Amino acid sequence: MLVVMDKNATDEQVQAVVAVIERQGYTARPIPGGDRVSIGVLNNPGPVDPTLFIGLPGVKEAVPITKPYKLVSRESKSDDTVVDVGGIKIGASQIVLIAGPCAIESEDQALAIAELVSKTGATIFRGGAFKPRTSPYSFQGLGEKGLEILARVRQVTGMPVVTEAMDCESFGLVEKYADMIQIGARNMQNFSLLKRAGQSHIPVLLKRGLSATVEEWLMAAEYILEGGNTQVVLCERGVRTFVRHSRNTLDLSAVAVIKRESHLPVIVDPSHAAGRRDQVLPLARAAAAMGCHGLMVEVHHHPEEALSDGAQSLYPDQFARLSRETSQLYNLLYAKEGQSS
Ligand code: PEP
Ligand code: MN
């Protein structure tokens, strides 16, 4: 159930509706929209009686929500959510480019790559300090030292930084350094981590699980919003299929579905989808043409020496081309209307 308030409803009227919801033993979650507030009714074991709200001062309507996800759905909020990452807006009129190495390897490496990508269109820097690796013998990341390097990159280049938190134990530490916290594909259904992210004041980048349906992915995002953190960006990064010509299969139709079903911004990571450098630019072009709100791309100045994901990391000049072409495509298709639908 969603209680939609009049455009000029007062705070007292909103509070009165919240009180009615809470008296029933349900949870009320006000959702500020473009020009009016709606209040989501959560934790109701059965259908909610709309007559509880109809006729209350300031209430426009009470509408049942038909989807299993509520707070993330367009039914609960029709206008696009814009997520502010250290001053960079994801979900607004520009396509946002997030770039950097798979893993932070050293200060020199991170700064060299950051300076190159920031000159060619990236506005957010990425790099893992805690790495989820398939093999326990592979490079696991520099841990807190990597986070310190990310803070140094922000100080030197002015770019906000996104990095992964792999577990609840290290979440607080990552929160101290990052402008946006990534929850990786392997953790998309780590429900305690999602609940912890729901308590954070920092935006969350939620990657799609390796074999998750769009509905499961949206339900994972629902955990974060239900916890109170509305600043969530979804990231399509390819799903596991039978093909051998790429690491994963980029599911671009998911971008269209998310844009229809949810108000949250959706970005695309062509690097982890492809697993190989030669496919990254074509996939990125296609993603920009789909109207995704951003791209996350792995870039390395010496990919052959990278400690992780070198095969899919672009050379800096390849990233410069990707940046140019995807921005042109996006602007051609979407920027004039100032929207991406
Ligand atoms: C990453 O972005 O570094 C990463 C590990 O991605 P994913 O969780 O999508 O595999
Ligand atoms: Mn990687």
C-alpha cells in the first residue's frame, strides 16, 4: 500500500498518516518525490484497508502496490532518483563514467591511472581494496592501505571514489574512506550486508548477482531502501550463461526493464561482462544507446602487469575513445530531452 499525499500536504498531515500506519503495527516509510510525498506501508502481513487513509486531511489516494518490491518500484515513486556521489549526480541528464583499475595495487599505480582517466572524461574513480577472488591464492587487495590510497586519489584529483565492502566486519572501515560503497555480484544476496548498507549514509552501488533475475536484484535493493538508505545505484555486469566467447553475457534488456520498473539509476559494467578487452568498447556503446545512467570501466596503464583482471582492462587511450563515443551517443539520443527514458 502506498499513501499518496496532496502536493501541498503539511508535515503534520504526513505525521498523522504515519501514526495511523504505526497504530496498525505496520512500518511507515515516507518517500519524498518530485512534488509530493508518498508514504509506503511496510511489514503488513495481509492486505491493508485503504479506508484507513481515505478522507484523512492531506491524503490524495491510497493505492495498492502490486509488485513484491515496494520502495524501489516506480509505483511508489514515479520520478527518477538522482544519486549524489561526492557532488557527481548519477541519474541526471549526463551519462557518468566511473573508471579505474580492478584493484588498487600501489599509490603510484592508482594515481597514474586516476590522472589519465580524469583527463578523458571519468568523474568517479573505482578501485578495489578488498577483492572477492575466485582463488584464495590470487591477490586479495591491499585492505586499509588500499583505502588510504583511494583517499589520496580523491585529494589529488578531486574525483569521488567507489570501492567494494565485502563483509559486515569491514563495512565501517570502507565507509570512512569511500564516497560510494560497492556491493559486488557475489554478495548481492548477502542479506546481512544489505541490511548494513541500509543503515549507511553513503550511496551504494549494487551489482547484479552472477545468476540473479531482475526481480531478485530489485528485492536486494529493497533491503537497502527498507533500512533507510535511498541512495542506491544498480549495476548490470553480465550474467553467467553457456557461452565461451565472453566471461559473462551482458543483459542489456535488464537496463530497459529496470528503467521501467524502478526509479533507481542503473549503470552498466561492460568490463566484467566481457572479461576481454576487445568487447568492452562495443558493449559500452550499446549500453549508452540503451540510456543507462553511467558506465563502470576497468582501466590500467600497464594491463599486462595488473594483479587482477588485466585481460579486460582498457589501455588509457582506449578509455579515452570509449568516453568520447559513449558521451556522443548518449547526448545524441537523450541529452536534448534532459532525460534517459
Ligand atoms: C569489481 O567491480 O571489481 C568486481 C569484482 O565486480 P563483480 O562483483 O561484478 O564481479
Ligand atoms: Mn575486476
